[in-house]
Amino acid sequence: MAISFLSTFKPIAFFPTQKSSPTPPLSRCNLSLPTVTITEPEPVFTSVKTFAPATVANLGPGFDFLGCAVDGLGDHVSVTVDPSVHPGEISITEIYGTHASSKLSKNPIWNCAGIAAIAAMKMLNIRSVGLSLSLEKGLPLGSGLGSSAASAAAAAVAVNELFGGKLDSRELVLAGLESEAKVSGYHADNIAPAIMGGFVLIRSYDPLELMRLEFPADKELLFVLVSPEFEAPTKKMRAALPLEIAMPHHVWNCSQAGALVASILGGDLAGLGKALSSDKIVEPKRAPLIPGMEAVKKAALEAGAFGCTISGAGPTAVAVVDGEERGEEVGKSMVEAFRREGNLESVAMVKRLDRVGARVVSSVPK
């Protein structure tokens, strides 16, 4: 079947990147972001609860420019109009959930959800209303599943919906990028799919241009996610990357990235898996830092996965399959490989592509 790339690629955003400003001394909305609304909107709800999904970034050769959302995993954020909070400011009142951690600060200028919420308030020109925020962590820190992006996406969407949804997806990604820039680096391959859902390609960062890649709705795509009891901080994993690459590796990775995009658009799981397994620049440097990862990848392929690579910065390994039963078999093989070769216990999950992205779970009208 012929595929029209012009009709399937959907460029959705053209706007200049925003450089990170120094951390502000207060939680007031004073980040270096453009004000999108001139007139301050009134709250439409008194409280909004949102969910944002986990994400798989890089997908092998797509380092820093390609990611996708994963269904059934993620973070929840509730934002409430709070008269006890100073107008124009936000207060984080609670952090809880399966993966709540003492490492997470309740100071909004040091918390990824708080930073994104402040950025959204800045863009909406919120000056006369104070907000309180609670964060329910469903994703572990340093897992390679876009934990910081999920919190940021849920927070930005919650603030936006509280005031009537004035910001579009492009502006919400920009708000989330303020958080990512301070937490793990200025890259949108987690925050964009967390907000928009599906596969998202970052064509350019300056100016920022995002392209939604539509995986065919009639095709089955499942991810086997195997997360070991091992933390791989993004900053540490980025520090392992080479400062220079050889021209043959550059050419190879470009060709594999092209094949990866074509396979996504065509719903070709075999091609998708082969391409995401073929990175010669980033994965070879990061895999040795995750005990057992190379054996896990081999085990996944031998068990019938179409492909396997590191999810984001790791340590989660992600494999691609076309059915739940096969996914369970692949997951068991990967867990055993982590235990045998890496001396790590791990958990396997089989999840589908999330095509929706961040969304409202519940709201309380005024």
C-alpha cells in the first residue's frame, strides 16, 4: 500500500525555543515565558485532576528527537483554587502515590510539576488567583519512562483546564519544557508525547517544530517494559555520551532513524523493531552502565520481540511485540536475563501505545 508522507506527517508547532532563566527566588509566575493571554481568565472550575502517561524516548536512533506515550502508566496532578495561597503563586500541598519519594521537593521552583504549573500560569497571565497542587506519582524516578515529563505534563494541563483551556498543545509543550530544562535537559522527546499522545518527532529545537506521527489505528502495537531495581539518572547517562561521532556511525544512525519513522507511519512492526534495535551511537555507551542490559536485549529478540532497546536514559528496557501473549513470554525472558546477567530483580509490563496524551480525569465546577 502506498503511503503519503505529506498527508501523514502533521507539523503542528512553529515557535521559538525559550532558554531557561535562572531559578526564581519565589514561586510567583515570573519565568521567562511569553504571556499568551492579555486578559487574565477567570477560573472555570474550582479543582481539576489530570493524568499524563509515561513515555518511551529515543527509540534507539531517535535520540532527543523521537518519543511515544505508553498507556496505563503515569502521574496524576490535582490543582485547586486556594484562597490561602498568595495571588499569582502556587503551593504544593501533597506528594503521594506508589512511587512518592522523599527526593521530591514541595517547593514549586524545585519540583517538575510546580515548574510547569508556574510556566502555564505565566502564559495565562494569572495574577489574582492562588493555586494549590497535589501530585500522585505513579512512575518511579530515574526509570527511563519520562517520570519528570509526566508530572510536568499533568500539571500544565491541569492549570490550563482550570482556566478554560486557553493554551493549545504547542504552548503546553513549551510550559513543560521549562520543567524539563531544569530537571533533565532541554529536550522534548518525553514532554511532547506526554502531552500530545502517540509518536511525536521533534524536527527542530530552534525554532521548535513538532510533528505528530500517526501509527495506523488498525495495527496492533505493544511495548514490553522491563524495569530493574536500578536507578539511572538522566544527567549521569547523558554524561556518558560521546562528544564526537564518526561519519559512518552518523550515516548509519540517520538511515535507521529514517527507517524507524517510515515503519511507524506504515505500521510495520518488523521494520520498527529492527530500526530501534540498531543504534550505534547512544545505546553502545549507555548499555554497559546498566547491569545485564546487553543480555536482556538478546533475550528479548530470541524470545520473539521485533526489537529491543533502552527506554530513554534507562534503566528500563523496551521491546516491541504484536500481541499480549508474546509480550508476556518476552517479558519473562527479559526479567530472567536481568536476574542472571545483571543480578537485578525487575518487573515486566505489557502496555499499548497511548494515543491521547495528558487529559482531565475529573473536575469540580465553580
